[in-house]
Amino acid sequence: MNGTNPAVRELGTDSGPDAIEYEYDAETPASIAVVHAICAVADVDPLEAPTELGFVLHEHVDPGAIDTLLGDGTGDGNVVVSFDVSDDQGRVYTVEISDDGRIGVRALDSAG
């Protein structure tokens, strides 16, 4: 895995992924991999996320704190951070990041 192409495994349906499992490591900090994972679920280029989704990560969480808490992805999985992010279309992205290098993102319509 490298910093420009974090590993990703789609957990979605045939009509499109509504869930993604991502991995991060020392070369790809958790805060960067979270953006890539949300964009993969939303089918948006990460560079276009602020415009296409209507938010940036630091409006919802402190990226530096995420990286400090979770480290380089070599933990034992005992530290988990979760939060929700809403886009300007009413879609909610539930994010769960573990210190063992795993990130899960599930997209839900605002109605649930």
C-alpha cells in the first residue's frame, strides 16, 4: 500500500458500494485514508470532495487528533474512533477507524 493509493475493499451491493473497508498505515495517515474512503463510497474524486460533497473533514473532526490517537495502523484494535459526517445532499457517512489500520465507512440516506 502506498500514500497515493490506500488499500480498499468494497463491501457494497451490485448497484454500488454503500459500505467500504479501507486500510491505512504509516505512509497513509488515518485522516487522509478517511477522506479517500468517504469519497470511494460517494463515488467522488477526493480532490473534488469539498465541492461535490459540501464538506471538509476538519469541519467535523480534528484530523491531527485522529492521526495522533490512532497512530500508524499497527495497534491492536483497542482504540476506535467513530463519527458521522453529512453531505449537502442529506447523505450520512458513518465512519469507524481502528488503530489496527482499518477504516469502515457506511453511507445512509438521511431518512436512515
